[in-house]
Amino acid sequence: MKKITIITNYFPPETGAASNRIAKLALGLQERGFKVSVICPLPNYPKGKIFEGYQGKISVTENYQGIEVIRLWVYANNSDNKFKRLLGMVSFSISFFFFSIFKNRKIAKTVVIQSPPLIIADAALRFLSKKKRNLILNVSDLWPSAGYELGAIQKGRAYDILEKIERYNYQKPQLVLGQSKEILERVKSVVPQQETFLYRNFPQPPKEPQPAKVSAEKPVKIIYAGLLGIAQGILKLCEEIELDGAELHIYGAGAEKEKLEAFLASSKKPIIYHGEVKRDELLILLNDFDLAIVPLVRSIYGSTPSKIYEMAHNNLPIIYFAGGEGEAVIKENNLGYVITPGDFSALNKLIKNLELAEIFQLKQHLKETATKNFNIETQLDELSLKLAKI
């Protein structure tokens, strides 16, 4: 039985797309005969506080559905302060450094390293390349370019340092996994001979798919489910959106939560914030909605939001308001509507003209399309064959 260790910054019981994605990867490899272990920080995302039951611990080893999960100390925070965020990443890197020295045998011969965070991936690659491991880098977003496009980092000395780290990271592994074609293009531009594999963020489809249905009459019910972060711009969306004949329901947590709640307390718009719910509960709730909205403040090169595939598997057409490669995915598979990020005039015009009959037709189309084109099991089969040869 081949052993694989996954190093990631996110893992259940943390919520969100990143945690769900890595958990599915780990479980999928386990189902295909690999002995999988995971090394991650003590759970703290998205609130930036160590979860109850883990507080005051330096490390915790536990079992997650047959997978050994080793959780290491981290300086947890979700501060806007860049120094504190950096300290959080460095702290986990330091914890991993000492773990790799004293518990080296706990790390398998083959290691999958999640990126971003860029600094954590870099630290793991540097430590483990000296210990003769087979290294696989799993790239979900391109940093630092994504940070620049979001306005989280400016070009200058710090950006140049991060870009050098990025280039180094692409040179060290035997294989790079990327969630989009744009990511793999970037990797190849840096290391032309690097072996790559397109690993989309496909979700596990529902065990009991719900029949396609829409509201009997307006208002059209639109859902946003996900992180309330700077990149998603949910507060700005709520400020600018005109819900003529529609209502917006929001599920999630993140940095903009308090500002969002304050805005909604004084707003008369038909926007309802439900707070954060567990993924299993959310998947049941999705059947009560007509459309999903997937926004980003601006197009991010290399980023294809995993919500596209999640919503498609749950018969929810998408208002895609995020740009990038995701636009092509939406159009090629007829998953819904594409609006240029930041064009609220076009968004409001679309919402005003939405027709329930058209939405129902899209829902019926999605059932077959998602199963055929976004199949996680087929993707895991192909990845398992690739990893078995490394």
C-alpha cells in the first residue's frame, strides 16, 4: 500500500471550499488504496481563532474517517494586519519544521503540498526536498499575482520576493497539480519541462439528487453561499444590487461579516443573511433556491471558483460575476449567466429580466451536464494512476 502525506493549511472541521476540496482528495486517494495522512494547523478558519477542544494544544493527532490527521500549533488570526497574517503563516511553517525534524518518519515518501499559502508551501518544499521525498505541489490559486489583482499586495520589494518564492516552488516538485488551465500555463512558463496535471475542484455529487424545480412565481430566490471575504466583495454586492423581482439569501462567514450585518440592519433591500451552516445542511437548502450568484471583486488570473461545479451538481444555474477562466466554463457548459465583474448595471438589468421558465430549462440541462463534465471520481481515478507511478 503506497503511503501519501498531504500538507495543507485547511482541513475539516474547518469549513469552506478549500477544506472540502482537500478532504475529498484525501478520502478519494484512500478509497483507491493509498494510506493517507494529513498534516495541518490546529483548526481556526475562517474565524481566526483556535476551535474549542483544540485550544492550548501544541499538537493533536486524531482520526478522520480512517485518515491520520496531525494538527500543529499555529498563530491563529484573521486580522487585516499584513504582519499578523504573515506571522500566522510563518508560525505553521516553524511548527512543521520542528515536526519534520523530530517526527520525520511520520511523513510519507510521497507528499502532496497545498499552495497557497505560498510561504507554507515553500517551507515544506525546502524542508522535504532535503529528505528525498517525492513532492507534488497542488496549486489552487496563483500567488502573488492573485493578491495583486485583489489589491491585497502592491508591486514592490515584497511582491518581488513572493514571486521568487513562487518560481522556486514550481521547480522543486516532481508533479504540479493545478485547478485551472491558466495555472498550468503559468507553471509551464516558469518551468517548461515541469510535469503537470489539471485537477479541477470538482465536488462530491449529491447522494440523492433533487428534482429540478423553481419558484412558482416571483420573487426569484438567489443564493450566495461561501466566504464573506475581501475577494468576494459581498458587502459591495449588497450595496449595489437592485433586487427587482428577486431576493438574495446569504450563507457564510468571514472578514466582512460584521460590516455586512451592520449594512443589512439599516437596509430595506430583500437580502437575508442566515449566518454560517454546515455543508451537509447547505446542500439540502440549495434545493429551495432558483439561482446561485458567484462573485469576485475582479477577475483573478488562474482562479476558477469551485462553487461553479458545486452549484451545477445541485441543479442551480449560476450568475457568474467573477471573470477569468470561469467565464469559459460557464459558457461552454451552459451553466447560467456571465456578467463582467464590477458591472452592477448589467447585473441589475439581468436580475430584472429573469424568467422562471428559462431558469427551469437551465436546471433540467444541468443535471446531465454536471454528471458528464464535472465527475470527481473519474478525475481521482486518473490522478491515482499518475501518483502511483511517482
